[in-house]
Amino acid sequence: AAEGLKQMVANKTDVIRDGKLVVIDIADVVPGDVIKFSAGDMIPADVRFISTKDTFVSQAALTGESAPVEKYDTAGDPDAALTDLANIGMMGTDLVSGTATAVVLYTAENTFFSSIATSLSGEKAQTSFERGVASVSSMLIKMMLIIIPVIFLINGIIKGDWFSALLFSVSIAVGLTPEMLPVIMTSTLARGALAMSKRNVIVRTLGSIQTFGEMDILCTDKTGTLTEDKIVLEKYMDLTGLDDTRVLRHAYLNSFFQTGLKNLIDLAIINRAEKYNFPEIIKNYTRIDEVPFDFSRRRMSVILEDKTGKRQLITKGAVEEMLAICSFVEVNGQVKTIGEDERKLAMTTYEKYNTAGLRMLAVAQKNEVPDEDHFTIADESNMVLIGFVGFLDPPKESARGAVKILREHGVRTVVLTGDSEGVALKVCEKVGIDVQTIVLGTDVEQMSDLELIEVAKHCNLFSKLSPMQKKRVVRALQEDGHTVGYMGDGINDTPALRQSDVGISVDSAVDIAKETADIILLEKDLMVLEEGVLLGRRTFGNIMKYIKMAASGNFGNMIAVVVASIFLPFLPMLPVHILTQNLLNDFAQMGLAFDDMDADFVQKPQKWDVKSLKSFMWIMGPLSSIFDILCYIILWFEFGYNSMTTAPYFQTGWFLFGTLSQIFIIHMIRTGKIPFVQSKPAPALLFSTSLVGIIALIIGFTPLATVLDLRQLPLHFLFWLCVLLILYSLSVQIIKKIYQKHIGPWI
């Protein structure tokens, strides 16, 4: 991604050296060089303009704003953002029109553009879930490394068979290793990626599916993500702000009859005019000439003649430039000489809608047109200003619904845009984002990290941001404890995409944005975000089921094995029993990857909570140990399996109880509700656990037990087995209710 950014600059540039104009490679440009620019040139370094003439620069790569910015040889507002400084040009931008001379300030890796590339290098930080899984795995392994030598020494000293003690200890180590964690995680995430692919969503990073579920703030760029990245004609009005189709008709004639490639504004006017059957009037006019658009005038004109020979000059363009050529205004059907009141009326209407987020153009015309074939800029004078047309980059049809659904699922949407605050606010209103305050890039620049964290807690709209300021806002939200997603499609979005916990882009995005993103939407339908969030939460939940089960179960098994090693004259299970039981349990747990989550679980963001996990382990682990010890007591006293000769029967009983209790605990842990009654398992989980349960019963109550060096148990052991399992399940259910009331969520 970083290399891709560095390649997006021109190869040659014109430099004045020793009083001569020479062409050199951009790699040879050094600070202090004076560069001559003309229209179409890319700026190869960060420069300060020392002379300009009608100089307009496209800064879309840095700010996301498609409209070119005029540059001057003076700085203007010294407190403005770097990209807003009128006399500064930056590497990666280009001249759209005009000429300029500039002195080089910074080159190569010292430029603003290269700072973006630098921000994309290195490894992405681990998510809280990845850190949590690593910490739990590390904790279990450390516990195992401590307890296994203890078990080895106890069995070796008490029983005197050091080799058997070694095999038993190694088998216990294998049984306590959470070897199914990577399998459960990979299969669960892969299943999620497959489900997302059916919704035309590419998952580039498997772990991002889970982070989707953890996400509680979605930061998004405006252009191309919330909006269609196209222009529509929103308003056509007279100078008082009232709708006026006559203004639309004149704008339509101007756009239709201009030659050359029609821009997005012209197409928007033509598309809107088709609803009024205006194309029918075209046959009544003939184009005589036109005065093309240029960035210095910021307007264009066409001269038309109707069938009666009447001529008309129609002009549209930027409001300030249009007022400069208008001597008259038309208000309420009357043409008046433009005065202070008329100028104030026009500017009030313009500013009202411009502040509301519309891109405003003025429309003027005049009928006093000479009988000539060629016209120039000089003919654009003494015009009659008749009204305005206002344009908007419309929100995607699915944007409002997506924002609403995300809000209902506990995800706050924050807009980070390089566009102006008026335009951004208009879009936020249309898509249903509540905006109480607007923070500008200049404000962000002056804030400390702590101040930005406080502001970001309540602000849903940041405008006129540079790429690195977007990254700062994302980082501020993360430091406040949030899991942050970022959705963007431009080069200016890549630092924030990289910083975010889950980066989302679209198929139409620039390559660098897609390379940086974790998830790519192939369609414009933002409702797929809901599916991603819900899928992420289901994935998170299923992985947490296994982790909580493994952590508590392994902790409980350690306690039970230590107790058995101290008090039993024989091994509670042989190595082959432990490994077989472990294999059966692994198969039963595989169904967790396909399990469903309760509806209330997926309604809110799910975050990794190490404290909650430890509490769960310290409560559920000893509980399982208590029932293991009860099983020991029943086998020892009720059935008399208390000698070396009856040891295989004891081992069979504990093997059977341990396997079946593991199946029961899978269903008890998988939901915070009453299993099978209030929450039903997925068919895959029901199948895997049922099959293992049947196999365990066959091993325990048939002659097949001898294959594993076990013994067939008497049928009346089934009664005690049922009593233990029922009491165990009831105990877990009671503790579950107490846990949820006093400690926190069950999963």
C-alpha cells in the first residue's frame, strides 16, 4: 500500500536552475528549487507558490473534495489547515488550470503525502479480541506447566510407578491444551466469510468478522460511502428562494447546447429537466456560439436563436463571478437594476442554501444580443440574474436505513470528511445522523490528545479533516475504550482505515484503500453492514462459548486430577482413556462453530472482558471439580471400586461421567437462558453432542469397553449417572442466574 502511494506521482518536472528552465526527474528535485507549473502538471513536492495566474489545484487525493481549489501567492488565513493554505501546494496534487511558479519546501519522505505512506507501514495493532485470546491461551498453558509437574510428582511418589506417572502427566497436559481453539476460531470465521461472500462482501482479513461484532462506533467518510459520489439537481429557484421552472429551463438550455464533454453538473441539470418534458423545446432553438468555461471566470455561456430570430445569451456559473457581470435582476417577474438591496437579497438566498450544504450556481440571461457569429468574454455583461440552481451529492438509498439499523444495534455513526461543514451537515440530516456540534480540522489540529478524546465522545461530525486528522480522531475514540470501524474509499482515507479496528471499503475505491481495508463491499447496498455486525457478534459469541468452556473446564479438571492423585491408590484414568475422552470432547465441541446466538446477545456490541472470563473460570471450574469428586465418592463407596483390581471400573465410571458432563456443560454454557426450552442449539451442535453421548454410553455399558482397557459397568450405575448429571445441570442453571444478576453477561 505504501509503495502504491509513492508511485502516484509524475516522473518529470520543469525546474529553473542557473537561470535556465530544465526538465529533471522528480527524484532530483531538492528543497530550494524553483518549479514552473502549467495546467495538467502534478506537483512533485511540497511547495510554496510565489506567483500564480488562474491557478486551480485538485487536492482530491488529500482532502476528498472533488472541486479544485484556487491558489495564490499569499497565505491567506494563517490559522487555516495545511490543505487550506492558499499559497501551499502538496506532492500528489495537480494543477487543473492556469500557471504558477513555486519554490520547493520539502521532498520525498519529508512531504505531507509521504507521511500518509509512512502511516501505512508496519504491522497493524492487535485487536482486543486477539489480545484476549492470546492471554487466555497463555494463562491456560502457564497453569498447565505449573500443575503437570505437581501431578507427576504426586503420582510418582504415592504410587511408585514413575513411568506411568509420566505418561499420565503427559496425557493430562494434552487433554488440558486448548487445541480446539484455533479450529473453532478458523471454522467459525471461515463460515462467516462464506456467508458474507453470498452478500457480495469480500473478507480480506478473517479476524475482522469478529471485530465487526465488537464494533460500537463506525466512522465513515462522506463522499462515495454515505453518498452516491454523483451530483443531482436538488433546487432551482428565483432570487427569493421560491421554486421556479423558468430558472431550470434556462440552465437546461445552457447545459444542453454547450459542446464538448458534459460534466456532472450539466448531466444533473439535463436529467432533472427530462421530468418536465424540456427536451421538446430543444427543436425550437439553434446554437449560434458559446463562451467555454474556464477556472478564472468560473462560468460558461451559450448564445441561442429561436425560430422567430430572437437571440438570447444564457450564462451559468459561480455566484460571485455571476454577480460581477449582472447589471439587472429579475424579482417577481420584474426586471430591476441591481442595487444594494437586490444584491443583498441574492446573497442572502445564496448563503442560506450554501450553508445548508447545496453547491449553488447562478443563472443569468440577456436578450440584447448582437447579430454576430462569434462571441467573447466581453459579451458576458449587462446580464439579468434570474435565479439559482443548487446541487447535492445525494445519500445512497440504503444509507439512512443502515445508520438506523446500526444505531438500533448499539453502533454509533461518526462522519469524518474533508468536505465543508455545510455539505456534510446536509448529508448527515438526510441519513439520520444526529449532529449537535461540528468540529473542523483546524480545531482538531489545536487540540491535545486528551482534549480530542473528550470532544470525540459527543461529536458525530468532523469536517475539513486532513488524512492524518482522520486517523487522530479514530485513535482518540479507540483510546476512549471503543472498538472503531472506518469506512472509506479514497487515498485520504487510508491512514484512518489502517488505524481502525476494522477497515471497510468499496469495490470502486482506489487500489490503496482496498489494499488497506479488511472488508470490501462489492455493491453499494450499505444494509450489508447490518449482516456483518450480526455475523460478527455470532462469531464472537461462539468463540467465547468455547473459551469459557475450555478455561473453566480445564481449571476444574486440574483440581479434580490433583485430588484424585493424592487420595487414590491408582490412576483415575489411563493415558489412553484421557486421549480418547479428549478426542470425543473435541468432536462434540466442533458443533459450536455452527451454533446460533440468542437474539438479545446480538442486539448490542460484544467486547472482550478478561475480568469476566476470570470470574467465570473461578466459579465454574471448582463447580465441575465438586461433581467430579462426588463421582469419585460414589464409585469408591457405593460401588466399591477402591482397589487395584477394581481400578478399571472406577476409570470407566469417571470416563463416562467426564464425557457426558462435558456434553451437558456445552449446552449449559452456550446460552444464558434455559437450554432446549428458551434457547435451542443448532442442528450441527445437537448432532455432534448427541453422537458423542451415544458413543460414551456404548463404551461404558457394553463389552466394547475392553477395547480401551475399560470395563462394562452395571446398569444401575446409570441411575447415579443421571442423578449427578441432573444435579450438575441444575447447579449450573442456578449459578447462571446468580452470575448474570451480580457479575455480568453469561457469554
